Amino acid sequence: MENGTVFLHLLGKTGTGISSTGNTILNQKVFNAKSSLSAVTTSIQKHEGFINSRKVVVVDGPGLVGVNTGVSHEAINQFKQVVDENRDSKHVFLVVCRYGERFTEEDQEMIKCLKANIGGKSTLENHSIVVLTCGDNLRDTEDEDLTFEQWCHQQGGTFSSLRRDCGKRVLLVDNSRNPGKQAGSFLGELDMEIRSLDSRGVLTLKPSPFSFCVIF
């Protein structure tokens, strides 16, 4: 799996910068990204690119949880279809949240949705990376000597549980910067985290309607 194509699924709550993160990964504006509390992306979109020498397909789609609309099983089914159509490829789920915002009931619902409908805790542990957007706010809101890793260690509650479930794989991205400036930091870190998951097996669908399993 080390040299194969990797599908990067952007999963999160509506309004957290999911599409902007996809544009940063691909170093070009291919996904429709706007500041909105309602869904801008309504169906699955896929675009190809490279992270270092590895080919990736970034998969953008509707938020798993909308503002005041609850869990979208339609969105879950759309991501499942991509996995089903590419069973032999590696799939990594990027759980996108917004840095600095308190985790709300909707965020907790999103995490429950991931566990219940996209393979449970084992899939988070073996195939997922947390990505926090609005990384520029770190320097604006915290002590200048505080590192992002130290900030993560200080957090509790729902974020702490999510971080633990995802094997402490948490990245910070600033989508407001020129995408090219991300290449040496965020993209390099993302590449390392993806490679750390190479030995975790291939993700494939279970027969049940909203679940995944892992086979080795």
C-alpha cells in the first residue's frame, strides 16, 4: 500500500472549513469554499493531486452534521460509495474541526456519527487524522511560547477523547494563507501521518448499511 493511491476523505461538521482544507492539500482552488453555516458542498467531489511523490484523491462532500439539521445519512452513504468503488485503495479519513471553538452538542453528534456509521473506534484509531482549521488563531489567542502539541495536551472533554481515539494524530492548518506556503509544514506533516498508517490494513465495507471493517 505504500506507493498506491490514497483517498483522503474530508469529514466534519458544516462550516468548519472542509473544502478549504481540500484546496490547501491540493495546492489549488478546486473545491467551492465559502464562509457559510449552511452546506456549500451538496454532493461528492473528487480531485487528484500529489503529496510529495504519493498520488492522492481528495474527496469532499456534504458535512456529516449540519447546523440544526442533525446527522446526514445521505452524506455518509456518498462517502461509503467512494470506498465501495475503490476497495483496493487506501482510505484515510480527515476529521475536520475548527481550532479554538468549543465542542458543541453538534460536534459530539458528529463524533458519535463517525463511530457508529463509519466503522467505530477502530477506524478512527487506524485510518483517521484530526485536522484543526483556522490555525492562524493559535498565535493570536495563546502564549507565544505555547506549542500546538502542548495546547493539545491541555485540552480535555470531547476533543481529548477524539484525539485519543485517533491515535493522537492531530494537525493544524491555516487555510487563509497562500496554499504554497503550506507545503513545508502542514503537507509535510500530513504526509508523515499518512505514511504512519500504511501498515494498518485496507478499509473495506461491511454488509451492514452504515459500517466499515478492516481486513489485513
